[in-house]
Amino acid sequence: MSSSIPLLDSLTHPMPDGGWTSARYDGQNHIDALLAEMDEAGVAAALAVGTPAAPAYGPEWADWMRGTSDRLHLVEYCPLDSLSDDDDLDRFLAAARDRGAVAVKVHPRHEHISITDPRLARLANLAGDLPVFLCTYFKGDDASSVTNTMDNLHALLESTQNTRWVLLHGCTVRLLEASELARAFPNVLLDLSYTLCRYAGSSLDLDMRHLFETFDQRLCLGSDFPEFRPATVRHRFETLAEGLPSEKQHNIAWRNLATVTGIQIDLAKPDQPMDS
């Protein structure tokens, strides 16, 4: 497997007990397994994100994660539904910065909130230098999902134009529509974690290849580990990026996300682009 172009994984969820929300991954979500698989797949660094839906997640998770490896970078999970006013939001953001977070994440389904919730826009406008990662897998049986539409996402981005957004999962099956929306907002990065691997072999492959060719400065990718493995992300990236200019490959693989988050990637290996 070629790993001449490093990858920066936008989304991983390692847990101290190796557990996860799905029982099929019990015992497979250990941080040592993640790091070993990152080495094998040429993943230079990854963003580690906690979630209250996972076993073993708690207030101590961020400190535990930060003490494990300098290749994992904290994205602080925002319990938005428990933050009632701007003072709460300010305290949360200050604590995230104190812990060294490179971004904060909001998960509307887990928080049972709509993207029209005014607290989300306020958080984004208060975040300043911290990018906001927003889960855009909007499907679900929660009532809030009904209002998590592309029109309301457009309105959110319109009201937070100074915020650096990373739209996790790229709105999944509405990826192409999401790219046209993101095109209007220079501070929005479209993330392909989960979607890149989940929909392999579907018509989305054509959309993703099209975006690799035409939207390379606004894309990033990831595994959503343990949902998918770093090796699978590597394979999917190399398949879709084959024949592209080296500049475009590097933009998608690591550069765009590193620029947004401030993460430094060590280009220890010489550039050996896949179009050689």
C-alpha cells in the first residue's frame, strides 16, 4: 500500500475500554490499535473526538486522550443541549482551549437539537479561532431531524460567515448538493469521513471523483474509526485520487484540514504522487 502522501484523519473515537456505540466493535476501539493501523496506512495524524453516546466517555476522556499520543489531536465535544446562555458557551469554549482542543464538535442527533437552535449559531459566532465540526448525518428517528434540512443548513452558514465550519460526513447522500452550498461560503470545509467508505460502489463514487477533480481545496477525509479502518480510507483515497495532480491529492489528503485546525504535518517522505 502506497503511503507517500500522508493522510490527516478528520474523525476518530478511541475509547479507554475499546468499546463503542455498536456492539460489533466492542474491544476493537482501543487507541493502540488505532495508532498501529494509522502507521500501516500512512496516516500522519488524526483528530480524536469524544461522544456521550459511547461507553466509557466522561469528563476525564479528553485528558486521557491527550496523554496517549502527540499524533492525536483533541476535538472537544460540545454538550450543546446543556448550555443555556452565552456565559455557558463562553465557559465551554474557554475550557476547550485550555485543554488544547483544535476544534469543537456539535452532534445534533445525539443532542436532540435542531440546527435551527439559536444556541448553535451563537456557539459558532463565539468560537473565534476554534473551528466547529458539525455532524451532518441528519437522518434519524428524533423529532429534531425533521428541521435539519439543507435550507436550514444554508441559513445557519449565512448567519455565521466568520466561523470556520467542517461539515462532517458531507451531508452523506446529499453530498453534491452540499458541495454547491459550501461553495458559497469560503470558510466551510466539506468532510468525507464515513461517507467515503460507507457508499463505496454507489453513484456517490461519481460525485466524489467529480469533487476530487473540481473542489479539492475544500475537501477533507477521515475514517470515523472504529466505523471504518484507516486502511480502508487509504484505499478509497487512492482509488478516487488516481491520476490527479499532486497538489490536488495533498489538498484533500491533509493540507486543507491542517490549515483549518493548525495541525502540523511532518512531510518526512519525498513526494511521490500517484500520477507519476
